[in-house]
Amino acid sequence: MPENLYQHPPATSVTASFDLVLFLWARRKLIIGICLLGLVAGVAAAYLITPLYRSEVIMFPAITNSASKALLNEQSTGRDDILALGDEEDSEQLLQLLHSDRIRDRVAQKFDLMAVYGIDPSSKHRNSELIEAYKDHITFEHTRFSSVSVEVMDPEPQRAADIANFIADQVDSVWKDMAN
């Protein structure tokens, strides 16, 4: 059987490391160019991206039983306490209420979100654009403690806090409107 004439001797770790250094040194201009391009792009992005400030409100849902039922019922259960916090079902109802068009429309009107998000009021798809921008900047989430978190991201920190507080205030009034 003929011997393989192209067989290389086994490489040691020193020669393998040296080969890597030679490989990188041969491509040093390309590597430096890519690093400089990444640096310039990162600095440009840092100055061009508008910072968003986060404001968060945590709401604990109340039990949805009526006060008259809680006061008149002689056999009291745990859900009859009108001051008790709600369970998972109540927090799901609160989430549905927060996702309602009424709250979104009230927030958009009070804080002129079309202007804030740069939406053209004469645009054919202005409502769709507003809904998408609203979803991108305002989120509602069920927490592990059966509460609901309202998170607002906005370029102005005071407006982010004001929007979060306004949404929390609107829950009761929208609930009352729906009950009436």
C-alpha cells in the first residue's frame, strides 16, 4: 500500500496557535475595518435613537361581587368581602377592560397621541397606525401575584407617568359606565 505523500505531521498547540495568529494578521485590515464600522454605527445609533422612559403602575383587581350582595348575604364566603382583592378571574376581567377601545381612545385624546407618535391625522390608516403605536408603547400584563401591570414607554418621563396614572384612573370610570 503506497504511503500518503500529503500527510502533515500532527500539529502541536503551539503551531496551531501560531497558525491562528498568522491567519488573523493576514486579515488585519478587514478585521480593523469591520470593528471601526461597528463603532461608527453604534455611536450613530446611540445619538439617533430617541430614549424612552418607562413608567409602571401595578393594579390589584377588586372582587366583582356587588356591595348589596355582600351586605345582605347571611352565609358569608371569602368572595363576599367588598374590600378583598380579586383572584385570577378578576384580574383577567381587568385586563380585558384595560385593552378596551374606550380606555385607548380616552388616552389617545387626552395626550394627543397622534401628534406624539407622529401620525398624520389626514392619513387613510391613522387609526390602525395609532393602535399599533399604542400597543408598542403601552402594555398590560398579568403578574404572578394576580395583579395587573401597566407599563408605558414614552420619550418624556413626565408624560409616561401621567399616561400610566390616567389609565389607572380610567379603569373605575369605564367600569362604572359599563355597569350603567
